[in-house]
Amino acid sequence: MSRFFLGLLGAIFAICISPVLVQPVNNHTAERSRAEVMSTRIAGAMHKFRKEFGYWPAGTQAEIVRILRGANDKSLVFLDVPDEKLNENGEITDPWGTPYRILTDAKTQRTRLHSAGPDGVFASPAVRSDDYISHWNAGTTDISGLPF
């Protein structure tokens, strides 16, 4: 009987100290935070543009960035991004150097931004990867004051 209680006590002790010994993986790095902030800024700018003009900015990512930076019919700046934050193609890249993917859905009026994450590989929507960053925005958040 004492072996049973000793074993039970050992099991309880192991359960109590296991959170101290096994640290959870922290996928929320500074780079990931910057990628999430930038995707929020881009999505917000897309929605501000749509609210002003009644349609989504269209084209390649570089063309959309130019439009959001003021190359539009009213010369309005929806996204303030310095030239040095753009790659040689005029695209905004995530902290790991991969251009964001920008998608819009006219039916749901939502914008989706994708960062490939540290491995630089865009995952299939059916396959979730720990480093894949995806952001839906319905355009309801005012994000104008967020830093890079």
C-alpha cells in the first residue's frame, strides 16, 4: 500500500513541476509581431481606399502599394511607407524578405494579407504552419497610429 501512495505522490509531483521543466514554444517573436502589424496596416489602408473610392485598389502588390501611397486619382495617401522599406520591385516585404500577398474578397468585403513567415514558403490554406502569418481585416479598425 505504501508503494501505491509513494507512486501517487511521485506522479502528483511530476505533474506539478512539468510546466517548469517543459517551456512552451514561443512563436510570437519580434519579427512575427512586425509582420502582424504591417499586415494590419496594409489591410486598413486597403479598406480606407475602398471607402473613399468605392472599389478595391487592384494590380500587383507593387501597383497596390503605389496606389495606397498616393498614386491615385485624388493623390490621397492611405499607407505611409518610406521608400527604404520597399524592395527593388516596390513591394512591401515581411521581416524575412518575402513580399506580402494581398487578397480581396468583393463578396465579403474583406482583405486578407499573407506573410510566408521565416521559412519563406506560403502554405496551402488547408495546411496550417506555425510560421505562416495570415490576417483578415473587415476594415473596422483604425490603425493609423501603429508603428512599423
